[in-house]
Amino acid sequence: MQHIYKPEEHWDPEIGFPAALAIGDSWFWYLNNSMLGTLVRHPDLSADHSNVQLVGYNGARLRNYVGDGRFADTVAHFLQPPYAETFSEFYISGAGNDAVDVRLALHADCSGARTAADCVDDVAMDALLGDLAAAMGLLVAAIRTGTQGTVLPRPIFIHGYDYPVPDGRGFGFGLIRSGPWLAPAMDACRVPADMALRRDIARALIDRLNDDVFAPLHDPDAHVIHIDSRGILRHGGGYTDDWANEMHPTNRGFARLFEAAWLPALRRYGIAR
């Protein structure tokens, strides 16, 4: 059976216990579909890996999962016996909301910018990436501490995002509204209304997150796997088929990311066929 347990749910033996702990933001929680929804429903996923325990919420920041963060106690709860021994793999998605909080680490006035480099505040960017790297390192260490008594390797998969398009589209479903996120941050910093420039700024941010925060943690020998999803979804012509809004893929987009980036990583551990 395929099931994603919310933090408040009790495990049901008739449904099955979760094989994975997923700690994540809206890419794991997205209402219409999500990366986790795509994962548990995929026909190539092994049946004994199709139940997942989810922690985190839409809008969650990476720092919320560690230290005195608002979800840190929940994460710690699932990293203690007997829960930790139940999980055979871990998934992490986080950092996008942290970047939005600091207006994408841009200069306060980018009105004269001609390139992404002109607009990025290097000091603010280094501070953002340093905070994210510290939080991600603490989270990986907490998982390893919680599973140190287990014999088999427990892989940790770190999701790296793809290049979004800051076109001002937010999320809407019934009375639920959220966003947009990127365009307002750029507007506040007076980034010119040049979509090519704005795409380049978003691309630069995703590259720095992957290259400076996620990739350094990639260590197959230690079973920490950076899932690099860059360049899979369109961010030019036809991009709205892949992107539901500024920050989240469509169902088709999630499926493309999963097929191209996630499945090869999961197959190496027998999680998928």
C-alpha cells in the first residue's frame, strides 16, 4: 500500500510502517502533487518502500529542523528508537524558503543591474549559504546519530531543486492562496523587469545552493547522495507545462524530475527497480 504519513498520524499495521523519513518543505508537501507523491506512486518503486513518514510543512525553512527550530523536536522524535531503526532511507528537501526570507540575497537596489552577478550581494549570499550548510550538516549528523546502531547503510538523499522561472505566478486552489515568492523579492530589490535577467538570478541562486551547500555533503561511501535536478525542467518556451507556479512543478514536471534524477539514485540502493 502507498501512504505518506503526516507527523500527527499513528502508524497503521494494516497500511504498513514507513520505510523512509522525509524531512522537507513544499516540494514534499505540495497539495496537487509532490515529489513524495510521485515517488510512492511510481510503478518502479519497490513495494516495501512505498510508505513514507513526512516531517515539515509548506513554507518550512531548513533551520526549522535543527537546534531550537519549530520542527526540531518532531525530527528528533522520529530519530530515536524504535522509529529510527524502522527507516531504511531518508529524504531531505529544504533551503528555498530560507532564500526567499532574505530576498534571495540581492542588493537592495538592483535597478542598474545588467547581469545576475551585478545584483547578487556576495556578503549576504555567503551568509545565507553558510547558515544553510550548517543546518544541513546538523541534520545529516542527527540522522547518522539516530541510526548509528544499525548494521545496514541508511542512505540520505538530498534534493537539489531545478531552475525556477520568477514570473509572478503563485499557488491557488479553492480558497487557498500562496505566493508568488521570487518576483516580489526581486521587485523589492528593484530588479529590472527583464525576464532573461530574472531567470539568470534564479539560476545563480539554485547553482549556489547545489554547488556550495548540497554537493559538498555528497559522499557515496557514507551513503549521502545529492540528487542534482538542475536543467531537467524547461525554463524557456513551454515552461508552464513543467512549472505550476514560480516555485513548484506540475504533476508532469515532478514526474520528469523523478524519472531523470531520482530513479537512478534510488535504483542503486534497491529502493526502485
